[in-house]
Amino acid sequence: MATKKIREYFHGTPTDILTPYSSSKPFDEFVIQKIGDSAVAPSSALPIGAGRVLDALQMPVIDPTLEGSLCMHAILGISNTTEEATGEEGISGETLIGTSVCGFAYM
């Protein structure tokens, strides 16, 4: 089902055909940030009485040039943010969550 919806997003439906295209941009023109962490240990692995200290809004900047950055064959959401809002650490979680997604890109 997910594969069908992704194909429909990029290629359209039989009655509404879309034409995806390829475009290249240097990595220094945009910032990739990861939302969520899939490699979190389960709560049962924590010491008794301990709680998680992860910040749900922590969104680290990903370097797509590093091997293992998981950007290859990934679908990225594109948000509209201003250049002033982007610092070395990327955009703050609160700011990024408040922006809308204007499209998606397949890397």
C-alpha cells in the first residue's frame, strides 16, 4: 500500500499523470535533519526507576556525504524555512515542527 501511494505521489494516477524529474543540488545548499530516533533502547533496558532523557524535539543535522547516513534511497520532506532560521545546528525542533511540508524528494 505504501509503495502504491509513493508511486502515485510522484507519477500520478491513470487519469492524472504526473512527470517526475531529476535535479541535482550541491549538499551545501540545504540542510537535512532527522526527526525521531529509531535506535532507542526499550524502556525495559533502563535501570529500575530511570526514565528516558531524550528530547523529542531534538533533530540532529545529517551529513549526507558520510557513509551510513541513511540518505540513500530515502524519501525526504521539504519544508519552507528561511535561511535566517537555519544555523549550524540546523533548525530548532519547535521551529521545524511548526513549518509545513511543501513536497517530498527521493534521494
